[in-house]
Amino acid sequence: AVNPIEHFMKGPNSRLIMGPDQFAKEMSDLGIGDATQVVCYDASASLYAARFWWCLRYYGHDNCVVLDGGFNKWLSEGRTLEIKIPAKGTAVFTPKPARQDVVCLAEGLKERIGRPGVVIWDVRSAGEWTGANGRGNKRVGHVPGAVHREWSDLMTAGDVKTFRPATEMRQMLGGLGISDDREVVTYCQGGIRAAHSNFVLTLLGYPNTRDYDGSMGEWANLDDTPLTLE
């Protein structure tokens, strides 16, 4: 069991993914090696599973999938369970150079504001978007020019949340101006919900997507980053 918030964001800047050496140790301790296929699941609408997928992808481990419906769907279908804690295996995980094409940092986001061919997608709640919920940040609002649709809207309703049909998700995304020929940068508060939306975009075949890993936890606490409530 892994908590991505605790395990994958520690380091010199706790708002960003941990460095390669630390990440490699975490993976090795989990028994994940260079040839390991990883199946990620959770009980939170695939939120943390998708974050794990993104972290592995960032360090070049593409042999990873997300279990649609997660633990809730597994339970609802009466599938086999066990309570035994598996012994930690020994594995060698070799992180590849961090993939800069799947991440966006603060300076990169500043440069993309208002740029033709770029969609900045705010995947937070309505309250965060309007500033009603400041999440403890120094400032509130959203990135100028960003579009808004909450990450969870792409999941079905009910106790067992699965990804909506591809045609339905594409229609939702099209309403935000997201298309195959545009670069999309997702952000939230800490890069986790943004990673989920990044997974959806990749799942649907959008070729140019980035997660702003620092998200509002970084952006709204800097002094030189633009925010708007319009």
C-alpha cells in the first residue's frame, strides 16, 4: 500500500515529485524493478492510482496500468481478496532521466499563459476556482485564461466510480477547447488531481499533455505569479 502524497512528493521541494534516487529507493522497497508490470488501484476513483502512474511515467517506467473502478469495483464483483501482507521483495529500479515532456513547472506555465495552441485546464473544485475555498494558500483565484472542469466529472457517479465512456469524455473535453492538436497543461492544488486528468488525456490519445506538479500549492504562494477571479 502506498500513499503518493507522503511518498512521492518529499524532497528538496515537497510540492514537487521526489528526486530520482529517493524514488528509486521507494520503488525498490515495494519490489518494483525495471521489468515489473505495475497495476495501480485505489478506493478513491483512481485518483491516487493515476498519480502513481504519472510518477512512474515521469521516471520512464511505462509498464504500468490503472485498474478501472479500483478496489470498489473489485469488491462489488466479489473477486478474491487476501489479508496477508506480502513480504517485501528485492528489486532494482533504475529511473530514467525525468521526462520533461510530461511535466510543467511554474516558469513554464507563466510562458504558456495566452499562448495559441495551449489549453490550461484547472481541474479543482468550483470553490477553489472561484476563490471561496482558499485551501490555506496565500492568494486565491485561478491562472489567467485557464478553463475549468473538475477532475471527478470524468468519472461515473455512484459508489463504484469508473471512467466515463471515451466518446462522453471527449465531448466534455471538447467543450473546454481541448483537441488533439493543442498542448494541455493540467493543474490542481498539489499535482495529484491534475495527474488523474493527465492520465485521462493520455488514455484518450491526446499527444501533448503536461501536469503542473507544483500546482496551486506552489503558484498561489509565490509573489510573481498571476491569479485572477474573473
